[in-house]
Amino acid sequence: MTTHDDTIYEEIPADEQSPGLDPALGDGQGDPYATTDADREDGARVFNASGGDWGDLVDEATALHEERIVVNMGPQHPSTHGVLRLILELDGETVTEARAGIGYLHTGIEKNMEFRSWVQGVTFCTRMDYLTPMFQEATYCLGIERLLGIEDQIPERASIIRVLMMELTRINSHLVCLGTGGMELGATTVMTVGFRERERILRIFEAVTGLRMNNAYIRPGGVAQDLPHGCLDQINDTVPQLRAGLRELELLLNENPILKGRTKEVGYLDLAGCMALGITGPILRSAGLPHDLRKSQPYCGYETYDFEVITRTGADAYDRIRIRLDEMYESLKIVEQCVERLKKVHGPVMVEDKKIAWPAQLSVGSDGQGNSLDHIREIMGTSMESLIHHFKLVTEGFRVPAGQAYVPIESPKGELGCHVVSDGGTRPYRAHFRDPSFNNLQAVAALSEGGQVADVIVAVASIDPVMGGVDR
Amino acid sequence: MSDDTKPPADDPKATAPEAVVGSEDLHATDLDLTEANAAGDTAPVRIGERRGMFGPTRGSDTTGYGGLRTPILFPGASEKPYGSYFDELTTTLEQALGTTGDTAYGSAVERVVVDRGELTLHIRREALPAVARALRDDPALRFEICTGVSGVHFPGEAGRELHAVYHLLSITHNRRLRLEVSAPDDDARIPSVVETWPAADWHERETWDMFGIVFEGHPSLTRILMPDDWPGHPQRKDYPLGGIPVEYKGGTVPPPDERRSYN
């Protein structure tokens, strides 16, 4: 056992220190991480914009009479949608080359999952694309269920709850996309409306899962627990409010001349381009192809719900906004159908198989969600076998037969899939997530080259990348 | 089991059929594995071996489970008919690739595995570009989208340690297909499919970054998630997870890869 006293911080010799700590390096003006002329082999002038008067910098740069400028935008930039780094080569105001640099939010989730049990993996993958937690959980759990061969044993109620939660998450994600996208254009009202409506959905999530984000609610074999008492009424109350909020967003956006001027025919990518770059989701549907995995390769019983796949033909940023707006209405339709079904369908929300079903139960007390006292009373006071079973399943987990599976689902951003490989052990041998944002970001060059610098922001916002999912 | 069907052997347990293939058989020995691999293509493929059950496997092992050795068996090749659209797909691919030459179906496709309703074609790496082009361009196949490249590292599968797994989607025919290509650790080279599917660009870069598979012909195979000067390839099984012990209320919790495991 170690104590705090044992911790020794070694003095690092000066010649082994990180270059960032040496004030002699860098630009010498207090920014050790700034780029210097010495970093460049061709001797081009380097400007670091960090505070100060922007006009001075521009004057200095224009004095060089150099038309070709390489601008490094991000990874810390308010309009790049997270820690995305864009490397833009400019000719005046025109972007001649655009490259995306990613990896700034790489957290090694996939590697970490290989050192946790199959169930614990859910709490990791939910954090990848933090705006669509339910979707990562769903594709991961569907993959495990296929490996376990229990796909047809998932209770109907669990599947309906999964669909309900996924559709609410879809609205949630689209609202953030529109909200932050609007903010990046300078329209803060879009952001406040979007986030106000999102809050209603997060309140439902909090009631159902105990958490607003990173829910870890969908588990192998079903969902963590049944909907709480009064939840369906809450959803029923929320849906009309969301409809009204969406209407407000529509009135704000759809015919807004400034928005149309900024987004129409900007970030254009036609069907051939989408196919070559493997683009799915709203971007593909804005090019006119009604490809939606919920319709073409249904999972969780999506084939039994009534909804439309929204397509448009403009293939530009404006159409992607409109598609997201319309998709939210379709999601609300599915949510209402789920509520109707949940009123009729009762029963378990986890598979029967006690070797897989999570033994712990939760309940809602005066201080929120927590352990079920009944369950604790049983394992601690009544049944030794229950305690052993609980202990074995929670610490060791269940074994998944060796093999591999890939069950893709339609996330708000496109095809999300998890390639799960098992070696027959209690941990994932490999869990690779095909994140739609990661793939779709490849289109940055195609969307923005030849356009204006300001259009790059619009184009990136229309992809709706979430760096948590891109970098994993 | 009747005695006349049972082949003569010194150790009856080792030759009993259920001891040969069942991955649930925890007491299989090396003898079983040799037979399993010799039994032909349809036998499960051994990709490694698991030792012990949990806790230490040697030294302070007091459970008696430390010496347990379990083969890790993956589903073997399937026999025709494969079912679903798989038969039509493989026949079309066979016609598209032809029967002669380096990239003929027989030599390009090492193994066809149908498992859990998913079709996997194991492709010889030299033939990958030709197979990829045929899969994309043949009107009856038309896999327009390569949704991703995933790597898997099997240190126990000698000569085929590194696998690159491609998931293909045909929107035209609403079909899916998985290609699996393997390369040995000391010659980790696989031809790139970026020429056929430009979407594979970043996915191949990620697989290079994480596994060290060199995709030959890739326009700019550089690291994508890790910093450019990062040593090693983090998703390989021999790369440690890392981490530091965490102290809490006087106790120390070791990092995840040093905790007791149940594998």
C-alpha cells in the first residue's frame, strides 16, 4: 500500500524538460507553444494570433503582399464544432485547399473497453459521441446480442423503450446541431431555442436513466430498468411542447433571408460524391437518396413504426438543416407510437436468461435513483445464492461465444456500427466503432474547397461532427 | 457413441469428437487442437489459447485453475449452400473474378464463413484490390460503400496475426458483406482499397495508426488519432493499456490492466 508521502516528483533536468517549458523557445513573447519561423523550412513568415489588436496583425500580414496564406483554424476555435483543426490554404478569401486534422480528443475508449467486462463496455461507448449516447449503446448491445444468439429473446417492451430513447436522442442531437450551427453563423437565438427544447428531452432522460448524458441505459439483453412511474405522462406532456418549439425554430430558420444566403448552395456534395466518400445520414438524404437503415435494414422493430424518410435534392447546407428539422417531426411521430405501445405492452425489460440479465435493480428514493433496497435485502439478508450470483455476474460478467458481429444502426449523423469481436471471454476482444462523424469529416475538402472562408464554417456545421465520436 | 465408429487412440478423451470442436470444453489440450486444425476447412479456426480462469496463472496460484488451457476457436469455413443471398453473391463474385489467373475466385477467397447471419469472405491479401474492384463495379454486386476498416490483432494466430476487416454495404441491393484480410506480424502489408473506395482513406489511416498495418498504395498513410511522433501502435494486444494506481481511503486500486481478470 502506498500513501501520499511516498509520491515523489523528480526534478527534471533542464535539458530533458519539455520544449514548451523553455522560455527561450517559442516566439519569445510568452507563448511557448507558438509556431516560429524556425519551424518552417521554406522561411515563410508565421503569424501567431493570440490576443492583441487584430488590425495590427492584418496590417503586418498584408504588408508582405503575399496572396497565398495557410491558416490554421483550431483545434481551439469556437466555430469549429469542438476540437477540430482545419488547415486552410487561402488565396485571398477563397479556400484553395482544406484539410481536417483530428485526434485532439482521442481518449482510447476502444482500448479501454478491452479491459472491462461486456456490460461495463456500455458505460464507455456511451461517451464516444456524447450527443447520441443511446445509439452507441444500442449498436454495441445489438452486436453482443447477435454474438450471444439472443436477438429474438429481447422482450418487446425493452425494444420499444430502446426505440423511444433513440428517437428522443435523435431530436436531442439534431437540436444541438441546429443550435450550435446557428451560433457558428452568429445567430444566438437559434442556439437558445435549440437548447431550451433540448432541455425538455434531457429532463425525460434524467427521469428514466438518472442521467442527462452518458446514460449507459441500454444494456446487453435489454435496458437497465423499466420506465419510472409517470414517465409516459411526462413524455405525453413534452411532445406538444417540442412540436411548438420546433415550429418556432422553423419560423426562425426556414425562410430567413440571412440563413438562406449563408447556406443555400454552400457545402454542395452530390450523390456521386456522397457514394465515393461513404457519406450517410442527412448529408446523403440531402442529395436525394432515401437511404435510412431504419427502413432498409430494420432493427429493434422499426419496421412496425409509421414514419417517413425525409429527402431533399438541393445537396447543400440549407437542405441539410431542413432535413434535420423534418426528421425531428418524424421522430416525434415515432415517440408517440412508442408511448401508445408502452401503455399496452407490459412485462420484463431484460432477457429471461439469468446468466446474462443484470442482477442489480435500481429504484427511485427520496434522494433520487439508487440501489433497490428490496434487492439488497434479498442478497444480503435472505439468499446466499443470490449474493453469489450477483457477485459473479457483476465482477466477472458473462462469457460471449467467440466470433464477430456488426449491427449498424441509423444514428442522427448516419450509419453507426460496432464491430464486436469476442474470443469467448468475459471482455470484448475488440470493439471498433464506425462513427458516422469520423467518416463524414472526410468530406470537408470536397465541401469547402473553392468557396469562401466563411462558408467553411457552414459546411462543417452541416456535417454535424462531434469530436468525441470522431476521435473516440 | 458406438465403439466401431471410434478411431483407435491412446487417449480416448482427446479423440472424442465433442472434445475436438466444442469451444465450451474447458479441458481441451494441445492434442485436441492439432486434430481440430487438421480436420479440414470447416473445423473452427484456432486463433489463440486462453490460460487459467482468473487470478494468477503461475507462482501464487492457489485455485488450481491456473493450468487450465482453453483454445480460442473462431467459426470455420461454411459449406454450400450458405443460405440467404450469400450463395447468389458468391456465385456472382466467382463469375466476376474468373477461374484462371492470380485473382481467380479459388485463389483469392481463402474461406467463406457464414456465422450468425453474416457473410465473411477471407481474402488473400494480394488479391484484395481486384476483389474490391469487382465487388464495387459488377452490377449484380454493386457494393458502393465501404463503411469502414477495422483492425484486429490475434497474436496467437501464427502467420496471420493482423487482420483488417472491411464492412461493405450495397445500397442498390440492400446487402452487407464483410471482407477479412490477414497479414503476418513481421510483414504487415495489405494493399490499400482507397483507389476503389475513397472513403477508406481515414479508416485505413486509423488502422495503420492503431495496429501498424501498412496499407500499400494509400495516398498519405500517416497517423490520424495519435500524435505524429507517437511510438508504437496502441490497439495491438502487446501494447499496454497503461494507467496509474489510484488511492482511495488508504487502499490502492491498480490500473485496469493489472487487476485480476477472468480471462
